[in-house]
Amino acid sequence: MKKNVLKMVIIAAVIAVAVLLAFLLRGNKEVQYQTETAIKGSLSITVMATGYIQPVEEIEVGTQVSGVIKKIYVDYNSHVKKGQLLAELDKLTLQEKLNQATAQLSRAQSELNLANRQYDRVTQLYAAKAATEVAFEEAVNRKEQAAMTLKEAKANLSQAKVDLSYAYIYSPIDGVVLKRSVNIGQTVAAMFSTPTFFTIAEDLTKMQVEADVDEADLGQVKLNQQVTFTVDAYPGETFAGTVSQIRISPKVTNNVVTYTVIVNAPNPDEKLFPGMTASIRINIRSEEGILVPIEALSKEKTLRVKSDGKIEERTIQTGIDDGISIVARMGVKEGEEIIIN
């Protein structure tokens, strides 16, 4: 029995020593904090939107007469000059109309000459009381009718010449052919609307982004604001531009209202092609300063700073934030450790 008591005393002593050691070790353990270093940088508030790359100036070229395409001199991506011949229509029908108008003019001129001679003769007879007043009036009427017929014939001849000139399709600007919509042998009809032969972009080094901005963000967008954007064709590369136009006409898609914002996009290397999808960021405001994590900030604009092994609570003056970081205008220095948790 003495042995059992001794054994129990020894066990109790071991447990007491273990508890004491655990307490001492726990008491000496340092409290760990999750911190983040305050850094100097720039913060921006942006509006994001999606749009498409388009040429600043794009022109559709066609003709005002019907006919059959006889020749095409340019194709996709062709560089053209103002006044350059792009295509021709078959001129057989148009030339025949010109010939007919020329013949009509000759007949009208002959008829007018005859009416003038008759008018002069009847006028002399009427003055000598040898012709009736009715004959005189008929001579005057024939002369006037012949003059009107000649005027109409001249107009028809002029229109036939203009129509023949429309058989030659010229470029109205210097640019690049983006699209060719016709083929040789194709019949085009210009009865109700002008058929489009080519779409020409004036200058591919000057592009623009047509972006749809949500109505909730539009109030923050102003002219000349800086814009950055990316396209899928060049991952990791960022392009720059400025807001040049805010269109007041709304777009409504599935009850969502957006407005078109035009962004000038210089394209000196011609990397940007028409139709590319662009993800844009419009820089609304920017501010440089000391950036601290916004989650470390209390409602009273205070945060805790770990400095020289001590914890200090400071009240700071804040600037803009992006939901993750906030600018500390006063109260924190670069490199200090900000306690998050």
C-alpha cells in the first residue's frame, strides 16, 4: 500500500511539473500579427467597359447607275489614292444611251431651226396682212415648243454623259480597302439605293474605340480623360487613348441602358484592326501617396502600426480608394508595417 501511495505522489508531481512548464512556455510565446507593408504608389478610380476598334473615317464607295461589273482593280487591304480608278461597269448600254441622246439633240436642233424659219416667214406675211392671226400664233407656238424640246434634249444628253462617267468608280479618299462587296460579272442595280462596291478606311494609324458605358457610370466620364485598353490579339500589352466624344443617344439591350463613348486610339504600328474587341478602363481620378490596405482601417479612420516592436494606433487622413487599398495622406510612412489581423 505504501508503494501505491508513493507511485501516486510521483505521478502527481510529474503532472504538476508538466502543467507548470506548459504555463511558462505559453506565457513567453510572442503574439503573431498579420501585417502588410505601407508602400508609395499611385491609385486610380476607373470605369470599365467593352467596345470595338473602328477606323476614325470609313467610307462606302458605290455607283449611281445599274450595270454589270466589267473590271475590278483593287482588293482587300489595297492601299488607294484619292481619284484612283477602283472598278469599271460595262459601258455598252450607257454608251448607247449617250448616242441616242446625241441624236435626239440633233433632231431637236433641226426642228428648232425649221420652226424659226417658219416663224420668220409667217411674221413677214402677218405684217403684210397676208397671214391670219391664227397662223401667226401657230408659228409662235411651234417655235416655243421646238425651243423647249431642244432644252430637254440638252438635259438628256448631259445626264447620259454623267451616267457614262458613273461607270468608272474612283476612290474619294486616300486609304485602305477594308471590304470588297462585288465580283466581276456581277449585276448591280441602283434603282432604289446606291450599291456598295468597296468600304475604305481613310487612315488605319488613327483608330477609335466605340465603347458601351453603363448609364450608372456615365456621369463620371468626361471629355479628354485618359483611357487604357487591351485587346485579345496582344495579351499583356496595353494601349492608350483619350475620351473624344460622349454620344447622348442611348442603347437599350435587355432593359440595360448604355451610352456610346468614343475613345481616340493612336495606332502608329497598325497593330489594331477594325472590329477587334477592346476592354477599356477610363481613368476617373488618380492620386499618389502612401498606400495601405483598406481592411486595416476602422470606421474612425484609425489603424494599428507595428513600430520598433510596439503597436501604435494612429488616426490617418485618407484619400481615394479602389476597394482594396486606400491612400494615406498623413499618419503613415513608407515601409511601416500595418496590422491587418
